[in-house]
Amino acid sequence: MALVKERMTFLMAVDRIRVIITNKQKEIKIPTGLRMLIRRCCNAVLKLEEFEGSAEINIILVDNEYIKNLNKQHRDKDMVTDVLSFPMGKDGKYEINPETGAKVLGDVVVSMEKVVEQYRSYGHSMQREIAYLVAHGVLHILGYDHESSGLEKVKMREKEEKVMALLGLPCTSSYVLSDDN
């Protein structure tokens, strides 16, 4: 009975989040199941953060050129990056979609070319890489900032890894480098 109740709670949480996925790139074929994984990832982050109420998140899949232009325009960094986040709220206050009543959390932009480059470099699956970047981006739109301090970076990384574990995509090795490297 407890398992059924836990599954029902998870399913109810899925109903409260709308994830709009837009593919604006043509270089990388989007594998079957990737859109569902992205939705599950967004839901897992919001569940982990005990987010209350309905929510909407936009996930935009782009190429390197597109994300480089956004990075230059919005962060004054003329370089390719893997993920950018554009929060729509501040301090837990969000715009409300008048049609749905959902809180509009923001946009997460992911470079699919960087996803492929990084999953090959790190030796894990494309699914883990995209899920990690989406989790990272959603945590940013919820207010986390790993650039503000070392402690914030560690807290954010721990949350990302908890989400990966919830999705069945745990890290296969430590992210802490030894002194030998």
C-alpha cells in the first residue's frame, strides 16, 4: 500500500508541471525517450526542492552557435557553453500563466552539440548528460548559483547528483579530483 501511495504522489506531481520542449537545432538527432527523460528530470528537481503548486518550464535544445550568441548577449561571454538558464521569478515569486494558473519558472537552454561532446568525454550516456544539464539549469531558475561561493557549488552538485540517482542515472565515479591529477 505504501508503494502505491508513493507512486500516486509522484504521478500527481507530474500532473502539476508542464515542460515545454523546443528543438531549435538540426545537428543532433533526439533519441526516443529523451523528451520523457527531460520531463522526469524537471519533475524530480521540483519534487526534491518540495516546490508547491503548478509550474511551467521551457527547455530549449539548440546548437553551439545559438548558445554562444545567447551567452554573448546575456552574459557578455563570447564562448560556447553547455547550458544557460533564464529565470522568470525571484525569491520564490513567479509570474502566473493566466490560462493554467501555473507559476512560470523560466527557460533552460541546452546545447545538444555540447551534450554529445561532454558525454563522450566523461564516458557516460547521453541520457545522463542531458539530465544532468537540465537538472543544473532548473536549479538555477529556482535560485541556486554555483558561481557565488564554493559552498553553493557543493550544495548544487549534491542536489544534481540526488536528482541523477532518483532518475536511475547515478555517477559512476567521484567528481572530486585527487591531488594526483
